[in-house]
Amino acid sequence: MVRENFGGFQLANLFEQELQKQSVFLNRDAISQHFIPKELPFREKQLKEISSILTAALQGKKPNNVFVYGKVGTGKTCVVRHVLQELQEFKQKSSARVESCYINCRVHNSKYKALQKCCKEFYPSENFLGYSAAFVFEKILDFARKNKNQVLIALDEIDKVKDLDELVYALSRGNDELEQGEGAITIIGISNNVLFKERLDARTKSSLCQEELVFAPYNAEELKEILKQRVEIAFKPKSVQESALNLAAAIAAQESGDARTAVLLLLRAGELSDKESKEKVSDEEVKKAKSKVEEEVIYNMIATLPDQEQLVLYTIALLAAKQKPLQKITGQQEPGALMSGEVFEEYKRVAKKFKESNVSARWFRAYLNELETYGIISTTKSGPGMVGNTRLIRLNPEASKVKESIEKEISG
DNA sequence: CCTCCACAGGAAGCGCAGGAGT
DNA sequence: ACTCCTGCGCTTCCTGTGGAGG
């Protein structure tokens, strides 16, 4: 190994140095978002419920379809994948004919794409690209028929499927085509959109929702336990202070009850500790990680926003920063509140400056609503003291760095 | 009380891109 | 290769809403 000598100071190989750096992590992967833990605390009830529904498959009978919903980070995906995994393991020891596949509908977002993915799972060595939907579907039926398989299809983020009615209809019609004792197809739908169920076709709804499971958000105590468990496998012993862990749990519980943010918070805190060569993760790092995670979340969201919506948001951030006095307000409104009409006028100017066209006022209002549901801005109805019925717009404090983020996004 | 203001948000329809069927 | 179809982003048009002002 070549070593350079700078005035008597010996420089070790750069990578060697990096690798020798001490870390608070033991197994960093175990705290990444994609990691599926062996145990799922506070979800025993749901685990039992799903497995008791699916047990029928082991007896060669068709289980009811299941629809699982709850907010992000409440363990829906983990629970379903866990149960399917257990089922596969149990199958090895018995003679049951059960096959399952997991499909993320964010990626496979149409009937055709989802069926393709199914086929790929069941016939790994064959390729059905280019074949018609009917043919691909027939292949899946064959798969059930051939070995009298009970086929379980888990559709995650099922609300992303464009023609869901047709997909569900096709799959349930498939069951009619399969003779008694020839196997069957069961759907496990997962969604984090609670309202989405109501938008479904009545037939689809009754078919999909034969069994329903709701996942409530975790509270601070539960998040604490979950984090504790993850810390044990992901971090070196005693490298995370108890108070830091509690803080992370409390923050996540307050925000959303989302286990993913909680885990991400600790991951970032750990990285910060490493960076500063500290051997422990303390409150300080968690606090720093909090703003980092918030920024990350906001930045990621902004980056996926349509260009025009970014401009709308940018305009709001611009005006909020300027604290531009509002001419039309007669009463004394809280500072920083912007009137939607004025923002629209300014937005048109901003768009011109960037040599972009602008959307109509109607669509501008729709963008405002969207930005509000994302939690980047908040709006209130104009009350007494002001002419007309408008909305007062405020940039949420967590989104204070929006302007910089968008400038970065526009220039990059 | 009526009218005006300054919007909110529903409904219909339009042009386009991309995928399916032929 | 070609039409046909459909979802998507958007505009246009319209009705509704809540307060100010005469």
C-alpha cells in the first residue's frame, strides 16, 4: 500500500480511515425504511385477524377478500407481508397448496400491469410481455387450476390502480370460472386512503370489503417500544440515550403517529452522531434530525409537485417573506395572511418573469387546496372586517425554507 | 333589503399523450 | 402502422357564499 509522507505526518488510506471511524450503528440496514422486522409490536390483534381469515386457504377453501386501511406508517404493509411470509413457511411443512404474491400498485398501477406482475411471480422463468390482458389473466387461472392452488394476491396502495373496478371484477369473475375444488383467488387490498373506499363501484366494494381491518396510528408509548426494538438490532448497545429515544417517539407521535418518521428520525440522528464522531445519540441529535427530516420531507414533496404548483407555492413564500402589506384588508388581520386574489395576481407576474405561462384562477384555487392538504400552507375563510368571501393564506412555519428549496429546484 | 364585491368550488368540455385493440 | 379510447391537466362557465355598503 502506498503511503504518502507529508512532513513526517503519515496519511492513512482515505477509505481505511473512513472504515476505521467508529459508528453508533451496528446494522444500519435494520433501521432503513425497507426493513421488515421479525416482530410487530402492538399489531398482534391484526396479525391474528388476518391469519385467521387466511387459514381457510390452508384447508383448501377460499378465504374472504380482505381490505386493510390506515394511515401511512401504521404497519399495514409489514403485517400483510409478515403473514404471507409465515404462510409460505408453514406451507413447506404441510401439503397445503397456497401461493401468494405481493404487488405494489404504485408501480403496477393498472389492471394489465398488475396482472403482468402476478404472472411474473407465478411463472418466474417465462415472459408474458406483449400478450393480451385476457391471456395473462387466463395464465393466472391456470396456475390456480393446475395444482388446485389457493392464490392470494396482495395489492398494496390499491387506490393507485386506475381501472380498479375492472381488476377486482376480473379477479372475482375468475373465481366463478374455477370449478369447485380447483383453487381460488383471494384479494388482499391495502390502502392508506380511507375515503377511497367510498368512491368504489358498489359491486367492487362489496367484493373487496368482505373483511375489513383498520390500523390506527401508534401513540407515543407504542412508538417508544417500536423504536426500542429497532435500536437493539440497529445500534450498538447503549449508544442511544433513553431520553433521545423518548424524544423521537414523542415527536413522531405528535406529527402523525407514523412509525416510519420515527425510525427515520433515529436514523438521521445516528448519522449526525457519526459525523460528529460522538459515541452516543442524544436529544441534541434528535432535535437536529427533526428539522433535517422535516426539510427532507418538504423538499421531496416540492420536487414532485407540478411546475405550476411550485410557482404558486413560490409566490406564497415570496409574499410571506416580504410581508407585503395588503391593500384591500380594512380590518386588522394577523400578519402574514395573504388574500388569494392578490396571490394570484402576483403569481401571474412571477410566472411571466420565469417565462412560463400561468394557469387559470380556477386551477390556481385547486392548487391552493392541494397545497393545504399537503400541510404546506393553511387557509382560513375571511371573516368580518373584509369585503368579499375569500381565503386567507399562510405559509406553515415548518415550510419556512420553501423559498430556498424551490429556488434550488428551479435552478437545478 | 338589495346590490356589489371577491371570491369558492361544481360541471362540462377540450386537447393531448400514451396505451390497447386491430 | 393505424385508429380508437381513456385518463389527465386544464379552461370556461356558472352558481353559491358571506360580508360591506347604500
